[in-house]
Amino acid sequence: MSVQPFEPAVGLGNCHLQTIFPRFHRPRPWIRTQCQWLTTPDNDRLALHTPTQLEDNPNRPIVLVLHGLEGSVESPYVQGLMQSLLEKRFQVAVMHFRGCGGAPNLLPRAYHSGDSEDPRWLARHLREKFPGTPLMAVGYSLGGNVLLKWLGEDGNQTLLSAAVSVSAPLDLHASSRRMGQGFSKVYQRHLLQSLKQSLRNKARDPELAQQMPVLNESRFFSDFRSFDDQFTAPLHGFSGVDDYYTRASSKPFIKNIRTPTLIIHAQDDPFVCPSAIPTSDEISSEVTLEVSKRGGHVGFISGSLWQPRYWLESRIPDFLKQMRAEYTDNADTP
């Protein structure tokens, strides 16, 4: 299959314009979904959003979408992908990480960049309900890191038949440093404000607040590193921020992936150091690495400023469509 390489839109060549533009060009969600609350094995809850009723259909794979940090089904990149996938006869299921989407979860814990157990459990749930339907996944940013780690951990045992990761941080140590530099501090401040608001929402539950003293100290988080050291790491079983960043980074797991996987990344990503991008020696033979010079973070807008085209919304479905065809051919082979 011939792949059209990404070229930034005329007038949107800057990495920050690529990153920010969709937020203003597509400010409102336009695809309605129904939400199903699922009880996790530890008695918490996960929200699963679907634009259509899922069905067991071998010709219509279910694509599980994992959003980025503080994202949701209403994020513009998720909305655009859902529309494109539905047009190409895929089914779509969007998982909200715990506490995302404006609804606090029930336990003191939240979610983190290496939280592969929740989507793994959800994949098992979907396989049980739809045993004849291929299951694929797409992850953006934090969700992309989770997806790659999950694939590498499971190796040949994964339930996924194909996957795409977009703008994943890959190396959390390097990403943390990158977010503390230049204009990237603006993104860090915005995301921290969102995380703090999530903590304030959670603190309204007196029982949870009592279990989590850090909820009352959230105003003191000045950067991701301090937030992760005081909140993310201790709540999720890590000894500290360095232990968390090391164990949750997906880069060391990529060489163990045994599922056809596309990794899309831009060298000018303001969230990720270029050093985090893996070399050909650090990926498995099942991984296709597509790195463009430009594209920003979950941007990849082509066309022009006046007629923008969202390149990811054609590239991702095209890759999954190719994998769907290969899956069908292999299934038909006696």
C-alpha cells in the first residue's frame, strides 16, 4: 500500500500551531455516544462510550480508543477518528481512563501513563461479549504509551489484531524534562490545572479525601514531576517518581510487540524529546514507525489554514483497513 507522507498545512507549519489549532477549529463534540459503566475487578468503574450498538460481526472490527492525558470521548481527535472509522465500517468503543470525562472514579487511585491493566481487562470483556469480532486499538499520547506497553507486555498473548499509537511520550523521564522547557510549560500548566480540578472533584467525597491527604495539597503541584512524585507514584504502587517513569515508559517494551502496530510521531512534538523516538534496533519486526519532521503533538494537519485536512483521520483507518483485510484473508485460509 502506498502511504502519502504527512505534509503540514500551509500556514500551520509551526509545531505549536499544529498542536493547538484543532482545539479551536473543532471546539464542540459532534458525535453522540452512549455510556456504559463497567465494574472493574477491584470494584471501581470504567466508562465505555460507543456511538453505535456493538455487535458480533467478523467483518466489522471493534476499535478500542484510548485518549490522552485528561482527554475524553469529547476530545476533537477522538471525535474525528470516530467519524472516520464509522464511515469505513468499523465499530468504535472509547474507554475513559478512571476519573476522566468529568465523573470521578470510586477508589483513591486514578490512572497513569503505564496503566495497561484496565484496557487489557476491557479487551477481555469485549472478547467475551463479541468472540467472533476482531479487536483493534488506537492510543493517543498517554493512551498511546499505555497501548504500546500493553502490547509489549502481552507479546503473542494479546487479544489485539492491530494497533496504532500516536504521539506517545515513550520515555517519561525525557517527556517530563521536555514539558518544563519553553512554550511547553504552557501545556504543562494547562494540564496540571485540569488534573488539580479532577482532584478537587474527588475531594468532595469525604471518605476519599480522608484516604488521600494529598488532595488538600494539590495547589502546591508546580510541574508534572512534583505531581507524579506526590500523587501518581504513591497511589499506584511506585516507590517514587523515578520508579514510576522508568516502569511506565513504553519504549523498552516496543521490541517485544508481536501485533501489527503503527507508531506515528513528529520530531517537533513539543511534549516529547526527539531522543525518545526509538531506532530500528529498538522496535520489533511487527512495528511500523512513521516519523515526520513536523506535526506537533496529536496534530498532523495538512491542506491549508483555510481548508485543513486531518491527516490522522485518513492514515489510521487506512492502516487498520489493511490489517482488517489481512486478518480476513488469514481467517479464510484453511
